Amino acid sequence: MHETGRSEEEAREHIKKLIDVAWKNMNKDHMAAKSLSSQMLFATAMNLARVSMLVYQNDDGHGIEDGEPKERALRLFIQSIPLPK
């Protein structure tokens, strides 16, 4: 941003485009995986990417003391999802 003289909004748009390209490449590679071990590796990598996006897309919680990041993590990883009976 500082090197190119671009605005913060332009920098954010550029990063969003890079993320979209990365997701498309990951999806393409995941679909092309033939062996079970390759599919499992791609699934793990994609899940890690999803969690990372979730955390940083909605703020990482650094410096927030209201408990929301902790509640979000509990809902995501610990609390069970209610299923209809």
C-alpha cells in the first residue's frame, strides 16, 4: 500500500481478489485429487483455511476484552449443533 501509493480500500480489494484466486486453485486441486490420502490432505488444508478466514474476516479478537472471541471459539469448536428429532 505504501510502496504503490494506493488507498486502503484498493489494498483490501486486491487482497480479496488474491483470496478468491487462492480458493479457486484449492478447490480445483481438491477436485483433481485421486487418492484418499490426497483428498484427506486437501480437506484438512481447506478446513484450516476456512477457520483462518472466519477468524480474521470477523476480527481476530486481539485486544478485545468483552468475551466475544472466546464465545465464538466455543460455538465453533466445543458446543454441539442441535439436530432436529
